[in-house]
Amino acid sequence: MDNMNEMNQAELIDRYLQGDLGTQELQQFQVRMQADEELRQTVEDTQMAQSLVEHYGLRNEIKAIRAAMQAEGNATLPEETIAPVVEEPRLLTQEVDEDVKAVPMFQWAGRIAAGLTLLIVGFLTIQYTTLSPERLYEEKITSESPYLGLSNRSMEDREDTLADQVRVEYQFGNYEEVIRLYGELENPTFAETFRAGYAYLQQERTEQAIDSFQQVMQDEDAFMIKDKAEYYLALAYLQDGQIETAVSMLEKIHESDDHIYEDSLSSFYLWRLRLLKMKY
């Protein structure tokens, strides 16, 4: 990748994390992240780095420690002494000098360790106090492109205008209309039930979303989207505040090598989920 492309990508990532991308740009960027593991990892790394810099001022802290070390080091280091004629006193003087120089270095090692401990404690404290089911839910629901798919109706049923309307309204993000039309379907298929579940999720109608995704997972014909239904069911539990169930499901997904969302759950995100479970 050349420098210009790297700059453009860095700018896109920054705008994505700041929430400054337009609807079309956001959708395109999310599709790119789904297809490009390296890009997704870069976004996660950038998000973590920005969080550290924003909350703790790590760069300024390091500069301050260095400046203070230099200033105190100049003040505490003994001035050069004139070596005495007698050999034995000279050896004694050298030993004393080394001990004197070692004291401030030992002190600074302790201060740096204490400073890092405070940073870690501060990091944990802020993560703990700011974590919420809503925050972790929003991070995932906005980072994944919704399942679009095709109608799974038979060729004879393709002229079902109502079913086609459900699919079209879903693709355009008109979730209230999706829910309304879905309620008029006499025999909805698992694909339409999944779309309704996602629409309920977007409308924060969590109980209906959970019920819809559970129906999809219980449908033997829905094996092709079972992973998607399981993932969004876990997010629905998270939105509903059922933390332990949500964490258990997401950890299971992460541990499954053949699950399509296994790579979508970073170790940092899972660590925060466990911290959330401790909090609640």
C-alpha cells in the first residue's frame, strides 16, 4: 500500500471511530472490514490506542517522567572529586560515588513502577465505571453489516408481493415497516423471521427480537443462517440486560473455529464482557 492510500485509510478509520462517516460511507467501510481481517484489526488497535491516549494522557505522562528524571538526576549526582594520593581511600570514594548514583536510579525505578501501576489501575477503573450493556451492544451492532440474503421462498411463491416488500424495506433500513409487513405474513419463512428479529433489535423491542432469533435457530431449514441468528440472539440478550447469557453465548462463538463471527470478537472485547459480568 502506498503512502497516499495509507493516509486515506488512516483518515477513514479516524472518521469511522469518531462517527463522522455518512450512511453510504459507513456501509461501504463496514463491508470492507468484514472482508479484510487486517483492516478490522487495525481499527481495533487504533480504537484501543485512542482510548489510552484520551483517558490517561500516556504520552504526556512519559514526557513528564523523563523531564523530572533529568532535572533530579542533575541535582543529585555528586560533583567530580579530586582523587586522593592514597590508593585505599580512592577505592572507598569510588564505592561511595556509585552508591550515591544508584540511589536516585532506584528511586526512579520505584516511581516509574508506581506510575505504571496507577495508569493500569486508572485504566481498569475507567473501563469498569464506563462499561454498560448498551455501550458494548452499540459497538457490535454498528460494526457489522446486517444480513441481507435472498428470499428463501419457492419459485411458485416469488410473486408474493408482501414477502418481497418485507425484503425490500429491510434492505433500505425501514425497520418499522418491516415489522408491520411481517405481521401481515401468513406463513413467514426463516429468512423473513430473521429480518423481523433484526428490525425488532433496531427498534429496541428486545423480547420480540429474542423470540424471532430463537425461532430461526430452531428451524432445521435455517442452517445456512444459524450462525447469524446465534450471534444476533446474543446481542439481543446483551441489549436486554441478560449479561450472563449474552457473555456465555459470545464466548462460545469466539471459541468455535468454524463460526462465521469467531473473528469478530476480539480478546479485548471479550475481556470487557467479562468485566461487565463482574459489574452486574
